[in-house]
Amino acid sequence: MIGYTLMHEHTTIDLSGVKKDMDCCLDCYEETAEEYRWLYEVGVRRIVDVTNDGMGRNPAYVSRMEKETGLQIVQSTGFYKEPFLPAWTQGKTAEELAGFMMKEIEEGIQDGPKAGMIGEIGTSKNEMKMSERMVFDAAVMAAKSTGKPIYTHTTLGTWALEQADYFKGSGMDVSRVIIGHIDLSGDLQYIRKVLATGVNVGFDTIGKNTYFPDEKRVEFLKGLEGDGLLGQVVLSLDLTRKSHLAYQGGIGYVYLFETFLPMLRQAGLREESIEQMLIGNPGRILGEI
């Protein structure tokens, strides 16, 4: 089978230094592997891991996970957002940062697998800082040179339209760009404006009900289905903390398949729409990876 793809996850990540919270160090290998094996059983075949330099990336850890679970894990290049940008990037030009990304795409990450995604690159809440603009400029250069897609981070869904307009103005093939965390904007009309630019969007914080309730995510997706716009939507959970996993009482990856998809079906979302978001759209965006 072709299988489902989760388009925005972190097999391992460490933001604990900046956040001063060890829960943000997701390094529980065996517990993650158990959940990944379960994902395989329910039909997932690929995960896009958008952990990049400065986020505690560990390509050897992820490659081992891939071999042991049978899931294809697409690894990423790039830089996140302030205040998580690596110190070494300060003072670098966009061309130099693009060169780093292109090397990881063409030659491999730390002598490991080649990057298949540029992301997640982000903007701060309600603004794009100068250092973040440098990363976006570099990502566009790298994407144009290598043909790889770009996945972004928006802080609570803000600055999404500005990101989309930036990519369009930069001459990017916006059909290969995904604007992340758009569900957290909480504004369906705004999401429609972003989609009108031609980019894809991620409803990729599914289950994070303290930020935005899943009942509204379902309502929004139902509305976008009626608009004929689900061809530009991908799904994921973006689990980043130990407490997000089932072994610590979190929702775990099971949530998307055992709770959220049944909610979509109950609301009348067509099965072909679900497959489009989890199979068709990821396949189109990722291409031959």
C-alpha cells in the first residue's frame, strides 16, 4: 500500500536549553519506537521529520528509528526561528546559509542521509525578524536550486499570509510550500486567504486542544472541503514533548487515527478527502523521495 504520511513531526528534538524545561527534550527512543510501530500497523508509511540545525537534531538517532520501525522518515535541513537559531549562523549571508542547506540535500546531513525537506523555518509572533528573513531568503535559494519543498512554522498561526506572499513574490513554486500551524490562527476566513495564494497549509497541531479545540478544526476542514480546497491541506500532530507521548499519559500518535479521523467522519467528511490530506497531497508535495 502507498500509506499515510504525517507531514510535520519530530522523532527527537531538544528545545530544553532555551525553554528551560526538560519535557522539551524528546529523547525517549524506545517509547517513540513503540508508537512508530503502531503507526505502521494503522497504515502510516512515511513521516516528515522537520527537526533542523539548532533544534537538537540527531540524524543517526532518526536513521536508526527508520530501520527499526519500517517507517520512511524524511529528514530536514534549515534553521528554525529566534531564539533557536544556531550561534554560528550569526553574521552569515543568505548565500552561505543556502549553501549549507544545499550541501545537506545533495551530500547528506552529518555524513548521514540526504535532507528531503527544507524546514521547519519560522517567523516570530506577528513579525519576521531580520535573522528569520535571512533564513527564508536562504531557503528559497536552496529550494530553487534543489527542487526540495519548504515547510514553515508560524507562531500561533500569525504571519501566515505574509509568509505566503513572500514566497509568491520570491518566484517560488508555491505548490511545494507548506505554511505550518495554520489551524492555530483560529480564523477560517484568514485560512482561505492564505490558500488563495496557492500555498499548502498544515493543520498540524491536531490534538493540542489547549491551543485550539479539535471541534473547530473539524468545522474548518469541513468548510474547506465544501470550498474544494482540501487539495492544499496536510495533517499532523507536531508532538515535541515527552508528555505528549502515550507512555506519559499524553495523546500520542494514536490520537489522530483513533480520535480525530473518527471526528472527521462523524462530521461527514468524505473518505477521499481524508486520503487526499494524508496520502495524495503529501505525495504531490514531496515528489520522488
